[in-house]
Amino acid sequence: MDIGKQWRHIIDSVQDGIIIVDEKGCFVAANQTAQWITGYTEEELKGQSCRILNCTGCKIIGKGKGKNWCGLFSQGLIREKKCLITNRQNRTIPIIKSATVLFDDKKEIIGAVETLKDISENINYKNELASIKRMYHIDDGFHGIVGRTPVMQSLYELIESVASQDTPVMILGESGTGKEMVAKALHETGERASKPFVKVNCAALSEHILESELFGHVKGAYTGADSDRVGRFEAAHKGTIFLDEIGDIPLSVQVKLLRVLEEKMIQRVGANKSIQIDVRIITATNKNLEQLIKDGLFREDLFFRINVFPLTCPPLRHRKDDITLIIQHFINFHAEKTGKNILGITPEAMRLMVAYPWPGNIRELRNSIEYAFVLAREKSIGPEHLPEKIISHTSGETGSLKYLASKDTVFNDPTFEDTIKLGQSEKEKLLDALRQTDGNQSRAAKILGVSRITVWKRIKKYGIQLK
């Protein structure tokens, strides 16, 4: 059998795409799978530059042939590199590419053979698997976001619906609701997942610094600009840029940002040359942009450009049923981080946590668990380990716990009647009630007409030790 004559049937039977290019990067051949992946027929590809696939894994030099054409001819070999190509329908296809340079008898480069493996189905499978896990509560998290309530399930579905598109998304919600987590989930679920995710906190930067951060600058653009600098938009090329607190961007920067979004070109500060960029833009704010527009502080045209698909992160008080899950998530996280053998939270402490309104949302809850980890010594977090504001909320009291009073008070004379004397201070009343009840905090609370938590809080406040 003459295998040489059968090479065409052999490569067409291979499940991976196979393409052959000459030393100038022009297509010579493509098997059936490669035609299916790219959307082009072999006749349409032949003679065309490999640039038409816009492969993100190629370093095109374009100044001749062989090593002067692309980086592959210099390297000689590429193994399983994750890339994105653009097919004939202008859709982005994730692939894994391997390539080998071809030489003639004189060791001169005559071209290269590349294999392409379409992994888009694998990505779709992962997303479907994540949906199934959430449906049957196999996994509590969605790209790091914890929650099973209907309002969160709806948010996950919206994220999956828009993630695969480049539609601008604006994430709305109160401070601490997890807007950055949602932005990351959008990036990781979409087709740009393998590319950079760049965050910019617009509220943390002054007008002058913000422009340089976003668009970069050239050497000498202003005092202190000692060298060229790449901006965040350039750094996010082919990936996602997340503009957090976009409501704080000054009007002068808003004008330039709008131009970038419309023209997909940026210009470094101090330069007159434009640079083409390809980024997916996600924004977030906890401000009312429509009111800012009325006040003349935010451009209406920019608002409509970025608010194509709004997503709202619900506050924690609207998803109370998720609190137990989130608490356990943070307990597991801090247990691993600190090495403490803390396994959970007592029912009494959990009731306090659920009853609290959480104005700071997830961020405040996370900080509260971290606070409790500092104080806790046993395997469970109790009420005594929680921040004072959480305890005070239930009793309707405010103020700070102070551990400044005497530490040597001893209850050893239970000879008082169940009454509180007039004119006594708060501490004296507490001491009397505890002596009458042999230190029973629940009974003492009834005598004082307050909750048991208030009694416990006052014991801590005055440094009383029960014996």
C-alpha cells in the first residue's frame, strides 16, 4: 500500500482540525475538521493569510517569510496552547493548538502544520454542570458567590444568559453586596475567561491619576512620568475591564471614556497615537446615576452606553435564608486560614446573626466572622464572640462594651430578696440581681426587666466574674 497517496483520507479522519501553512503563513491545506471549526472551506482558505483567523496565540511579525513572519518559525514547536480564533461567522471559538515547523532537505523552513482542538463544548458542559449542581444543591457556590434563595438563583441565570456576549453590563447594588464577585462570575463564565480580568476602583483615584490609570501615559506626559506606562484598558485587551464605582468618575474623564467605548481606541496621556483595544466592559455603582444625570454630574450618553444590561445584587436583608450558608462558608474559610478548630456557630449566636439587618451586607458579615475568630477559643462561635452592635440590636441598645471595671467581683452571699433597690447604679442593680439568683443570668434578666443578652453584655461591660 502506498501510504503517501492516502494522506488526504488519513487527515480527514482525524477528529482534530489540521491546517498546513507555507513559510509566509498562507494556507496550503485544511482537513474536514478544520473546515468545520473555522467555517471556511478548504478552497476559501487556500492562498489566504492565516491572519484571517485572528488567533490570539500567534505572534505575527509580518516582515517576510519564515522567522520573519511569525514567532512559531522561531520557536519551532508549540504544544497545547489555549487560544481563541474567529470563525467565518465572526464568532470567537476557544481552541487548544499545537504546531510544528516543517523543513526541507536543506533545513530551510517551508511551512508549518497545526492541529486545532475545539474546546467550546467543554466550556458549555462546565456551565451546564454548574447549573445542575445548583439545581440539586450539590454545590453552594457559583463562581465564589454563595446563596440558594430564589433571588440569587435568578441572578445566576441572568449572569449565564449575558456572559457569553459582549453586551455592556452595569451591576447595581448597595455597598458590600458582592458586585465585584458578580463581575468576576460574568468574566469566568464567558468566552473571555482565559484572558485578563482588570479592575479599576474609580472612587479611589483622583482625576489626573484616573486618566493615566485607564489609558496609560508616555514618558514626559507630566511631572513624574519617567517612562511609558500601559493603561488598564490596554492591559485588559481581549479580556474584561471592570470599572467599579463608576458614578465617581469626573465629567472630563467621562467624555474620554465615552469616546473609547464608541471608537474602541485609546490614546495614552501625552501621546497623539491611537491604540486599538478589544475589551468587554462591566461597570458597577451603588449610586443613583439617573439622579446624578439630573444634577449634571454624569453624562446621559455615557449612561446609556454602559447600562445596556443591568444586574442588581440583592442586599443581605432580602435573602435572610442565605445567611446560614454564608456564615458557614466564612467559618470554613477562616478555619483553614487561621488553623483554628472552629466548626460552627451556636443556635443562640445564629439567631442574633439572622435578626441583624446587615447594613454593610456580605462585607460586614465576613468581618463579623473574622472578629469572632479572634475571640473564640472553643469549637463554636457563641454570642459572646460577636461584635457588640449585633448583640445590641436585639436588645434595642447601643454603645460599646468596655472591659475596664473590676475583675475580682465574686458572688458568694445569696441573701438578697428578689427586688432591686431604688437609687442604685446599673452595676449595683446587676450585682444585686445576680446575687439573688446565684448567678443565673436568665432569672436575673427577669428581675431587671431586660433580655438575657443585655445581662450578659453588662457582665462583660463591668468585668464581673461569676463564681
